[in-house]
Amino acid sequence: MILDLAANLDFYRNLGIEGRYAKAVDFLKSHDLNSLENGRYEIDGENVYANVMEYDTVPWEEASYEAHKHYTDIQYIIQGCEVMTYAPADRLTVSVPYNEGKDVMKFDNSVGGLRVAVHAGEYMIFNPWDGHKPKAADGAPAHVKKIVVKIKED
């Protein structure tokens, strides 16, 4: 798990395999993120792609932990603020078994985890072994626009 600012994206350029992080960083830096419409953006086929979404945050107890087996997430807040929570996936209790097609498994909320308020221009990077819970409100529910860049790790 990593928390950082947009100004530091280049630091992560050389992570991973086959230049995939560099492609993710280039996409984030070369687009006006505020003007992107909701939906999926192809960057490098199934190796690197982005999903832009908007939603209203929910109370922490209503948000869900998740983890992936094949993809790292860069969860970048474009507008608004949400609380993202981190806990090692191996310390969480599975509530919805792994879905191969969606590369996701869900966990219950029995672990408090590390909670971080992530604001516009900030992001968290969650690797496959990182349980993470996005979409939680920082106080009162608020509207968020976010881009999640998915980077295949195998």
C-alpha cells in the first residue's frame, strides 16, 4: 500500500513488469482527468486500463473490503475526498469468494484497518496482497470522481 501525491507519480514509473507502471503514469499525467467521462479507458489492453467513476461515499460500515489476485490498483481521487482503508488481505475474512472473471474477492468488516482520507490529487496504490476498502465517507457522505488504473502483475 502506498499513499502519495500527483506530483510524485514519476517515482513509480519503474515498478512492475514490462513498463506497465510507466504506461499508467503516462496516462494519468497526459490527460485532463477532470474532463474524462465515466467509463473504461484502454491503455495497454488487459495489461493496463483505467476506469473512471463517480459516486457518493457511504458510511465506513457500508463500504466493502476487496482484494485482487492479478491486478494492482492506483486509486486516484480526481474530485472530492473519501476514506480508503488498508489491511493485509491474509488478515481478512472472505465474505464473497474470489471471482476469476472480475479478479476480485470481498471481505467482511471485522478488521478496522488503516484509514486514510484521500483528497483530490492524491492516490493510493494497492497491490494484490493488499486488502482495501474504498468509497467510505470522511464524515458526511460526499460526491467523488475517481480514476482506478488497473495494472496486471503477471
